Amino acid sequence: MTDTPDGKGYWPVATEDFEELGLQVAGEALVLRPLNRALTAWWPGNDTPPPDHFARHATAHAVGYPGLFERRYAMVAVMLAVSLTVQYWEDPASAAGIRSSSTQRDESGNRH
């Protein structure tokens, strides 16, 4: 038994053409896709070996367990956090139509 949706080691094949999807939907799909692996459940007392990838559950509940804290797992966690933040964080200033002072320009195009 594997941790794939069908339990046989196969992931479902995308049925929609990527070009048919809206940019927002495509962005959300690309950002949310890695969460499936990141949310893999694992307990240190079980007979199963720890995940061979970043898994939030293992990281949070097995502090000090050998092999769970590797640089590559930390990098994946940071990348996942950044991608989720960028995708779903609504900047209050941009939502209100306010530009930051570093990007304000006068009629001539000069910054001030």
C-alpha cells in the first residue's frame, strides 16, 4: 500500500489542458499540490519508517528523531510557506490601489 490516491503507486493524470485553465486556478493548483506530501501523517512509535521527504506532522511531533531534520526538508518547508504566502496574501495597500513610496512617479516618470 502506498500514499498515492489510488493506493497502488499511481497518481491521477491531469485531464484538463493547462492552457485551458485560468491563471488564478493554475497558480492555486501549483501552490497547493505539494501540500499532499507535506501533510503526510507519521508517528515515531509506529512500525513504519519516517517519510523520506518533508512532512509537517513528522517534523512537529518527532523533534529529535534521527533523520527527520535535513537541510533539504527545511528548504522545501520554506519554499512551501513562501509560495502559499505569495499566492494567498492580499496586500492591503495594493487592494486599496495605493502604491508604495518607492514606486511613485511624477508625470515625467521620475521617482520621488
